[in-house]
Amino acid sequence: MENELYVKIETEAELVLLRPLDLFVRNLIQQLPAFSNAEDVVDNVELAFNEAYTNVSMHAYKSKQKGPVRIEIFVRHNYLEIRLEDYGESFNPDEIREPDFENVGESGLGLWFMRKFMDDLLYKSEEGGKNVMRLIKKFPCSEGGLNLNPL
């Protein structure tokens, strides 16, 4: 598994955890050579994760009782994938309208940000009620993922 890394976090989809999870994701992707000189890309990936996690907490689990969320981060040879799995309410991202930028509110931009800043956004609802959102960011062609070889 040279140049591959896998991280899994399982927790409840509580908004109070957003900041620590956000910092973890940011610090992890800052370590990737492909993003070492691309602070704007790091910011964008962090924002996409932030929006995805917030949507799970606020929309998939609308009640005060939050359900589980699994966050998986895959660093492959040529891309980064952040996967969120939950058992809340599902939705169809294709039915979400483009935001009205003339009347921007406090919410409603999350999916737009995810699509804008990531190379791919995939969502599906599986049997058993599991929802899976995959955020994929490709590395620049000249650089690989993470050097996992010992010093």
C-alpha cells in the first residue's frame, strides 16, 4: 500500500465536533506533498468537508438526537477522498437548485461549495438506510500523495 493512507473516525453527528474534525482534516491534508504549496486548495477542501459534515448533522439528523456518522479519508496515489456515511434522511443532490446569488441567505450554499471546490461529488443511498457522500480531490499531475516510506 505504498503512497496510500486510510483514516476512519466514527462518532455522533454533533455540531460541537465540527471544529475539531475540521482542524484534523485540514492538518492531515496540509501534510500531503501535492498540497504543500496550495493553501487555497487546502482551504477549499476543508470548506467542502465542513459543509458536508454540517449537512449530515443539520439535515440528515434534523432532531436533537443525532445519529452516527463515519468519516473515512483515503489518500491514494493521485487523489484524496473524504467519505461521510450516515443513517439519517436521504436526499437527491440533483434536485437541489443552484443558489440564488442575488438573495443569499445564511444557508443553502453547502452543496454548491462542495461541487465547486472538489473534483467530484458522489452521493447514494444504499439498502439499510445508509447514505454515502464521497468528496474527491485529484492531486496535480506532477505530485503524488503521501510519502509513507520510513526515513
